[in-house]
Amino acid sequence: MSARERAAYLFLSLLQARVGSSVISRLGDLAPDTVFTMSSRELAARIKLTDRSRQAFEDLKTTFNAEDTERRLAEKGIRAVTLTDEEYPERLREIPDSPPALFVNGELPAGTAVAIVGSRKCTVSGIEAARELGRALGERGVCVVSGLALGIDAAAHEGVLIGDGPTVGVLGCGIDVIYPKRNRDLYGRVSRSGAVISEYYLGEAPLAWRFPARNRIIAGLCETLVVVEAAERSGALITARHALDSGSDVWAVPGPIGTAECRGSNKLLAEGAGMIWDIPEFVESVAPMQEELPQRKDRESEAALPAGLPPHEAAVLSGVGFEPTEVDVISSRSGVGMRDLLPALTMLELKGYVGRNVSGAFVRRISV
């Protein structure tokens, strides 16, 4: 691909961030380098543009510089992968409104990919299910794709990292914008164990309309999509629809009857989605064991304690496992008696370093 063609794809990508993927998709088979050389009047004659979109096009034409665009990316260790580059994911290339370019921090894993999605507002059991699914897939070497959001997304990423597997986080904002900010540590760990990607250039804000658009990328990257928990009106359901449209298999984790957080995912089951009732069986169905896998690293022994914790809280946290851990086990591991243990666990829970399941056992979280 020539430098001019590459510049055209970058221009189209930056334009999409301003006008939306639906406008870009209306260009049809119009070549990016043709759009690159058009005037706003010529473009408006081809497709209907709002005054705002027309102005955005004119502004970008005035300010865009391909070399400067790539230089700014390189300074942050990020690169652009355009639609015609060999590295661009093949499945994503096949969806109707493929991003003209992806901005990548890390290395895009090859092989089987499973997306795990769900709501930000979720139950403790949903967090546990997402984390355990991610861990089991990671141990099998399956790439887990999710949206780096709070709740189910973060738990899925945490799980695959525990399982020492590859993972891809898809942002609904600029590639260098960490949203929410509390996922800063998770962003770094995902980029080192796979990649963080976005169709949006540096500095683009996490605007509400960008997240539904982001969901088509999550769906487009995977052969299989799992909805852990989703309310009736949830972005996870949008992702599921995109997955179905692209021919991917959609599964869901059943939730308790009447639980608001599970009404959407339960509805998917009623509509014919696959039901995950046994995680090992599900993992075997999407990624059959081919050979003995190398011994994975022990994530629990490697996980560093957060800096700045009071000594007694650090001692207690060291006794909490990534699996549900009863308080008497935590006391035995940490050497902290019950009188001091329970207040410390309460503080660690408030700070987000541990969670609690429905039976009252504690689970350590990787990031907060």
C-alpha cells in the first residue's frame, strides 16, 4: 500500500470519529483516496450530509497531516492498522461497516477468540462467572475479547489474565484515553498480554454514541460471544445482535428468575442462545484440547500487592485468593486474627481490592 493510500485510510478513520460510522458506511464502494481528494461539495453530492458533518469534513481537510498523525501515535507506542493491512483481523474486515483503521496498543493475538460481555451494573455472581469463564478460556490459550468497562467486562479480562491467556480490550474512546480511570492498571496489563484497540484516534472523548458503535467491533473480532448478565436495555444485547448478524455463535449464562440484571440475557436464552451451565464443557466446545499445554504461570504468586496499603490490610489481602476464599482460610494464610481481620476485609472491599460472593466468601480483584 502506498503512502497516499495509507494516508487516505487514516483520514477516513479520523473523519469517522467526527461524523460516525453510519455516514462512512454510506460511501459504499467509494475508494478512501477518492474521498481524501474530494471537496465537501463533491462529497455532499454523493451522500447526504448534515451541516455539522460537512463542517467536520472541511475542518479535517484543513488540519490533517498523515506524517504528524503517525508520529504522534509512535510517540505513545501505538500504531495504526488500516483495513488493507495484513494484520487487520480478517473477521472484522468482513462486517458491513469495518473501521477504516484500528489504533493498536500491543499485539493482536491470532487464533480462536471468544467475546465475553455484560452490564456494568451486575451481581457478584455475574462477576464470578465472567472471571471464571475468562480464566478457563485463558488457560486453554483462547483470546478473550471485551470492552474494558466496569463490571462484567473487567472481570472477564481479569479472569483471562489469571489464566495467563491473551486478551483484547476494545475502547469506545481514543486509544490513549483510559475510561473509566479506575481501569488504568487493567489497561496496561491487557496491552501487555494482548492488545488494547480502538477505532478512535488519540484524545477522542468517551461520548455516549461511541459505545454502541464500539460493540460491532467486539462482535466482529470473535467466533463466539458470551453474554454473562444483561438487563433488558443493555449494550451487551446490541453486541449480541451484531454477533448474530455476522454469523457468530451466541451463548448466555442463565440468571435467577426476576433478577433485573439478567432479564436481557435470559431473554437471549429464550430466543435460542446456547446455555452455559458447565464452564469446562463450554470451553471444550469452543476450543477442543489439541495437545498438552505448557505449565502456566501462577498468577496468584506473581500478583503484587498495591502500593500504599496499611501493613495490616496488605497482610490480609495476601491471604485472599482469586477463587472464593473463606474468612478462616484468609486468617490462616495471613496470620491475622479475626478481631483485626474483619475490619480489614471491610476496608479492602470498600477500596475495591476484594469482592464477596453470595455465600460471603471473599475474592481478590486484580485491578481497581
